[in-house]
Amino acid sequence: MILPKGAVVAVVDGEKLLLFKNTGDHEPQLSALPTPAVDGSAAGSGGHQSSSANPDDSTRAEDGFAAGVAALLNHQAGAGDFDQLLVIAAPRTLGELRKHWAKPLQAKLAGEIAKDLTGQSVDHIIKAIDNA
């Protein structure tokens, strides 16, 4: 994947958000950005009582965190904080994020990668971008 210079990369799972900015011209070079606070109390798309067929408390917490990340990124997109956004998220988290994207953010999506890379090194993240 060719990542435009200046694009923001959000690496997300159900508990953690990492933000980077691509400072590379021809190859991705990621510089860490400050991670803003995420309101994890947002309602995810779940919401049923716990049972074997419904989300448990942990799943609801992860969905709430994903909804909070989406709200944060929606706000940043609307405020013009970035022109392009690449989202790398655990597959389940990515599915939850997609349910909450606003139109301005959707217009700025440079791509999505369904992988859990929050615990990986920056070099591993860059490799995943190169291979996408």
C-alpha cells in the first residue's frame, strides 16, 4: 500500500489506540503522535444481556472503546486534523469501528488493514502497511 506523506495511521484494538503520522516520502516512516483520551463509555453496537449468544461485559467494553475511538476520529476528521487516515485494527474492532464512521471520516480513509498490531513494533506496523 502506498501511504501518502502526512497521513495519520490509527492502530486500534479493543483496549488501546496508537496514532502515528507518516513522515516518509517514498517509504512509510511513522512518527508517534500523542494519544488523546478515549471515552470508552460510548455504547457499542451490542447492548443485549450477557448470555452465550450475546456479548459479555468484556465484549461490550471493547465495543464501547471502539465506539469511543470512532467518535474521536470522527471529531478529528471534521476538525481537519488530518487529510488521510489509515486504520489498522483487530478484525472484530475494525467491524465495530465501521459501524460508527461519519461521512467526513469515510471520505478521508486511505485504507483499512484488519490485523491486531497494537502490541507490535513500529517496524512490524510498517511491514504490514507495505504488504497491504
